[in-house]
Amino acid sequence: MKKSVEKALAMTYNVSLYKPKYFYAFIKRTFDIFSSGLAIVLFSWLFLILIIVVKCSMKGNVFYSHDRVGKNGKIIKIYKFRSMKEDNRPLEEILTPEQLEEWKRDYKITDDPRVTKVGKFLRRTSLDELPQLFSIFTGKLSVVGYRPVIAEELEAKYTKEQQELLLKVKPGLTGFWASHGRSNTTYEERVKMELYYCVKRNIWLDIKILFLTIIGVFKHDGAK
């Protein structure tokens, strides 16, 4: 897969590289419905336990929702188990200057002071992502795609040509960038890796991404 990453970083991207793949899209959607539906049933007991644990560990809603940009630019809701304390203060009052700069650069914070102890565990094991199974089942997300971004992030980090290409594809629970050492890449490299998937997406690539994602979860690479 190292060669794939090298190819991804070497390419120049625009919407002309996008090719419809109707049979692949049918197989992918069938897999999304079956796998997410089965997981929801099998892990219903885990949902119940996590709801109780999160509720007991912090005040506020058990679930966290946020607007992200979906396929064709449609705004979708992303749901996760809450991992951070509710704090309505501006980020400038919560984060250090270094953390604020990291957020502006990467749209993530390595040691976010709002994350609770339970939240750190949920993120490290990726259990906070479980509610997204419902978004996959209803068709807002796919199991494999690109990690959904906020509108501000899309405008700041992707060129207009890159945005056109990205929004041709449905975002996913995991993806090429997310399964390839996302903590060790710059945001510019992330952009190219996400766009590489939009161009090269196929069943075999999805299987490899899922395999690497499972390995990453067991190695506790899920911290975000």
C-alpha cells in the first residue's frame, strides 16, 4: 500500500478524473445496508452500555451531532457518542495558542482539554463512531469513503476543482487516508489521499481499506 500512497501524493486532481461506476455503486450500497444493519443488531447491547457509561461520565446529551458536507454538497448530520464536555465558550478561551494554531492548521487537536477520560477511551477504540452506523444504513454515509469535513474546512483546504471531485463521492466511516496513518500526514497530504480514493475507488481497494482499518483499531490507532 506504500506505493499507492506515493501515487496518491504525486497526482494532480480535478473533476475530469471522476468516472461513474454503476455496478460498483450498487455492490457498495448493498454492502453498506447489510453490514450496518447487521452491526446495529449485533452491537445493540454495546450501544446500551455506552449510553449508560457516557451519561454517567458527563452532563449533557449522550450523543454529539455536527453538520458536515456530504455527496453533491448536501449538508448532513454526523452523530457520535459524546467524548467532550459541553463548553460553549469560544475556542480562544479554551485552547492554548499552540492548540488553536493546530486546530486552524489541521482541524483537529492532539490533546484537546475538553475530552473526558471516558471520551479518550471511546476515541482510542473508535467506539465513539458507532452511532454513524445509522447514517450508513440510511445512505448519508458509506462504510468506506473519505472522512466527512465541515464546510469551513472544505473551503479552506480544497481548491474549487478538488471540491468538485470530492463531492462526487459519498463520505465514509473510514477511508484511504484514515487507514494509512492519518496522524502522520499533513493536511495537504490528506487532501490528496482522500481525492485518490475518489478517483480509484473499487471493491478491492475498499476491502484493503477495511482490513487496514480493523488492524488500526486493534492497535489503538483510533485517537483523533
